[in-house]
Amino acid sequence: MNKLVAYQHIVEEGLSHIPLSGKPTELYEPIRYMLALGGKRMRPALTLFGCDLFDGDITKALHAALGLELFHNFTLVHDDIMDKAPLRRNKPTVHHKWDHNIAILSGDAMFVKAYQQICKVDISVLTPVLQIFNDTALFVCEGQQLDMNYEKVQKIRIAEYLHMIELKTAVLLAGSLKIGAVIGGAKPEDAASIYEFGKNIGIAFQLQDDILDVYGEAGKFGKQTGGDIISNKKTFLLLKAMEVAERMPYKREELLQWINAPHFDPRDKVEAVTEIYNFLNIRSLAREEMEKHYQKGLKFLEEIPVSQDKKAALKHMADSLMVREA
Amino acid sequence: MNKLVAYQHIVEEGLSHIPLSGKPTELYEPIRYMLALGGKRMRPALTLFGCDLFDGDITKALHAALGLELFHNFTLVHDDIMDKAPLRRNKPTVHHKWDHNIAILSGDAMFVKAYQQICKVDISVLTPVLQIFNDTALFVCEGQQLDMNYEKVQKIRIAEYLHMIELKTAVLLAGSLKIGAVIGGAKPEDAASIYEFGKNIGIAFQLQDDILDVYGEAGKFGKQTGGDIISNKKTFLLLKAMEVAERMPYKREELLQWINAPHFDPRDKVEAVTEIYNFLNIRSLAREEMEKHYQKGLKFLEEIPVSQDKKAALKHMADSLMVREA
């Protein structure tokens, strides 16, 4: 059994022991429901990896790890309201299964439960751990707000998009690792390096998600291929295509027609936009960008003066999360 | 200048120095807007009172006090969404001035800003302060959920109502005091007593609010007299009236007719229901209940072995908040 699987088991076990049977049930049942939807438990696993990397005792990082998973699920509950998402992991989202108010409030309660776990770390590292957690939580809010802002804007620069996904997605992976590292006894400069590793790997993950939406195997990732194309989601691929097509007015016009089409057959749109992407070589450009961040992240990992074995385990985990493309 | 006014000044000054100029502005502007709406700053003032009661240095309690005010304002933003309230302090609520999503997310961000302030307390008391804060925050969520549940239920017992207002309103006053007391160096048993003082005084405040809605001077409290009657809000007065009227089928029927009336002149309804309350002696019964909790609270304060001067200052503050009735 590799480390990731072992850590996932430890996290599941830990989650099952968090007291969530309080009253009123309308407040706590959605929290149990969200946690039961499952997931890769990537963030808490990263906290354990971060601790282990510095030869820390991972049992001392478990509560913080659980706090990060609770926080992540809290953001999903509120994001799903904001994004009007009916489904998550093929199950009804909290605001659909219950209602908006319950989703807002049980999300808030889950956020407090996250802090309760974080607060269980040893007093010797409580202040730095809370500081990383608070900063990260605020960045995630900023990222979600930028994401909502960008939905209403016609033109977004690639740099703005990368900054948004850094805040919305990547910093939580970075913060999860760094919190584990601090608990594991990492020096400040090494904790900073592991943060940069996580941040860059996180950006690479999101770019991979953007690529997989168009080029992934349908069904394998729990969503329809081309969902982002159908909804005109401003992914790296679309933004890059608009950028490259600026020099090709005819292709640009074709892309804009599909984006602005009030009525269309979804399959036609996915096929046509994918062909435009292919013509503009967008898949390669996206992979290049992804690879750039991935390699940049690995460099930060290499800088950290710990055993090659430990680094290899963490790199293996990152690799296993990066090879989902069809 | 009495202590309350002095503390309010200190709190206002402290609030003005919290960094809230981050980006995106959609996230931070609603936080500044909420704080600028003002208010009595009762919770942070109580934190300073709690600290001073035990001869603590109130400058050491200021950050926690600000955290409690931020937390309170976060709950208002989310509660206003849930209650579909268009106005607060005669100004548009955040979700009306901006939109629902911004209100959810800027509320979340304000919650993090609250924790950032709380986390600034001295490391020697960080763990107990966070524990009180986390517990209190969860109680407040539970209280809000109960309040929403009770809206949909025909019959609520007085004891259930009192439990709900204890969670939704009173424990935050209690927790604010206790956090100040812990920072001020209170012994655990004295911190527990000040909590009970705050909790009972808080219940009395809420009962007073219920009374003032019907018997207060219109306009003086920023809301129309009888608003609770118009909206059939299940206040202590209505629940008590239903209870007393159980022995008087004729009055009960009259009350139910107004409650269930699909169309009515608001002034007629307020006048008629107030007359029923008068007939059933509800104002006195509510005052009795309020006085009971107020006196119970004072007893807990008296038990605390600190100077009579300090107790008098805190009692004076509580009194000044209790004499708003017309």
C-alpha cells in the first residue's frame, strides 16, 4: 500500500470520529452528507505528507489535516450555492437536497468545525498554523470572488486567470502542505519551499482539469466531456484560444459565434470548439503551461534538504494525480 | 465619560485600523460597509468589561473584542440573507446593496477576519479563548437554525423559545464577557460565573426586544411598532398569549384569526393583537420573565470576588441597556 492510500485511510478514519451528531439535525446532517460524498482527501493527505517530509509524527498533524478537509468541504457547499450547481459527485448539492438557508448555515457551522480541528494542534505551533490557515482561507475567498467577477467580464488576460486559480485552488494545497510541514518541525525557509511546491503543483492540477474537460475520457472524471465549452467557462483553453486567434480574425469570429450562439446542439458546439482548439494548437499550449508550473513546483521540492526517499514519495503522489489524461 | 462610552470609543478606533482594503473590492467593501453601519458595539465592549473586571489590561483584550464584533457582523450579513431582510439600520442589507453571492462570500471573509483578530491574543490564553469562541460560534449557528425551524412549526413551547434565544443571542454576549475575563486572568470558576451572567442578561435583552416591538416608542428603536405582530413572529409575547389563551377559547380564536388572516390592515392587526395581549396581561408576564433572567444574571455577577466598583460599572452598563422601554 503506498503512502497516499495509507494516508487516505487515516483521514477517513479520523473524519468518522469528528462529533457531528449535534442538534438541530438540519445543521449537522448536511455536514455528514458532504463528508460522506467522499473524494480523494487530497488536502489532508498533503498535510500528512508535509509533516512526514520533515520526519514529523503524522498523528500530530491529523487534526489539522481533518480541519483542512472540513474547510474544503465548507467552500464546496458555499461555492455550489453561488454557482447554482445542482449536482456534486452525481449527488444533489446541499442547497438542492435541503435549501439555500440550510446550505449557508451548515456551511458556516462546518467552517467552525474546521477551526475546532485546527485548534487541536500542539500549542508550540498553534500560532503559525492558524496564521497559515487564516491567510489561506482568505485567499480562497478572494479567488472565488475573482472567479465570479470574471464570469461577467468579456476579456480576461491569461495572467489574471492564473492568479485566480492560484487563489481559488492552488493556495489551499500549498497551505495544507505547509501546515503539515510546520507541525513536522520544518524550518521557515523549507516550509516556504513546500508552500511554493504545492502552489505550483496546484496550478498545474487546475490546468490539467481544464484540459481534461475537453480532452479527457468522457465519464471517467464524473463529468461530461466539453462541459466547460457548453457553458462558455473561461478556462485556460478558451482564454488561450481567444489570445492566439487575435491574429486570425476568421477563427476568432468562428469561436465568438459559438460563444454567443443563443441556441445550439451541445454536441455540435463541443465538436466545433474542440476543432478550433485543435486548429490553434491549444492542447499543446495548455500542456506546456501546465508542465511549466509542474516543473517549477518540483524545483522547490528538490531544494528542500530532506531524504530523497521522502521527496520521491511526495513526487509520486503528485505524479499519480497528474496522469489522468486520456 | 462612563466606561461604556470609553470602551465604545476604543472599539471604534480599533475597528478603523483593521486592514480591509484588500482585493477584490467586492469582497472587502461589504465588510467595511457593515462595520460603518455602526451599532452599540456591545459585544466588544463586554469583552473589555470582562477583562477589566479581573483587573486585566484591556489593551490585551482589544483584538479579541474586535474579533467578536466582526463575528457578530458576519452573522448579521448571513442572517439577513436567510431572513430576506431588505434593511438594517435603515440602510440596504449587503445582499440587497450587492447580491446574494457577494453577501455569502464577504460574510465568509468577515468570519476569517474575525478569527485573525481572535488569534492575536497572547499565546498563554490562545487555546481557551479559541475554544470559547468556537463553541460560541457553533451555538449561534444552532440558534439561527432553530429560529428558522420554528418559523415552520405551528406550536413552540416557551422553554424551546428561551433555548433558541439563548443560543442565537445570549451566548455571544456571554462568550464575549468570558473571553475578556480569561484574557484578564479570571479563575475558571469566575469565568464560568461571568458567562452565566452574560447569558441570563442576554436572554433578558431579547425578551425586552420582544416587549419593545409592541410597547416601545415607535421610531425610537429604528423599527415600526408591531413589526413582529404584522409578520406573526413567534416572540415570547405571542407564544405566551397562545399559552394563556388556551384556557380562553374565545380569545384564542380571535388571536388565531388575526394570525391566519390572509389580508389585513397592518395598523388594525397591531391594534387588535395588542389589545388581546393587554387583555391577557402579556406585557406583565413578559416583564416578569425578563426580570427573572435579569436578576438571575446579577446573582452570578455578585458571586464573583472582585471589587464592588468594578461590578457596579458592569451592572451599570447592563442597566443602561435595559431601560429602553417607553
